[in-house]
Amino acid sequence: MIDLDFTIIPECYVDTSLIEAIVPPKQGYNHQKGCSVVAKTMMEHKQLKDGFALGIIDKDKKEVDYALLFDEIACKEQ
């Protein structure tokens, strides 16, 4: 069984701090630096691409193509 902390992948330090404050992890979430790295991690890690993964990314000027394959749960426009 995969560790739930590993399946939650925040993209920046603010996102990581926020999700850790809301739901404290056992050891630490799978923080990755950059939207494209979050997408690559979700695409290439067998346990994540074939199972559950929650990527938390910022809405950047250039959208990650991989994100278009998924449903958007929430988005807040600035």
C-alpha cells in the first residue's frame, strides 16, 4: 500500500505549507518544485499514474498540458 503523504503533490512552498497546516502529514507531502515537475511525477511514477494522486499547482500563464486530462476540482481567479 502506498503512503497517502506520497500521493499529495504540492508544487510550491506556499501550497505545501497550506496543505500541511490544513491536514498535517505523517512525515511530509511529496513536494515538487514547478508545475511541470508535478505533472511529470504524476505521469511517470507507476503507483501514482495507476492509482490516486492529488497534484496541487498554481494557475500559471502557460498551462501544463497534462493537467487538461483531469477534472479541475477548484480554481480561484485573482
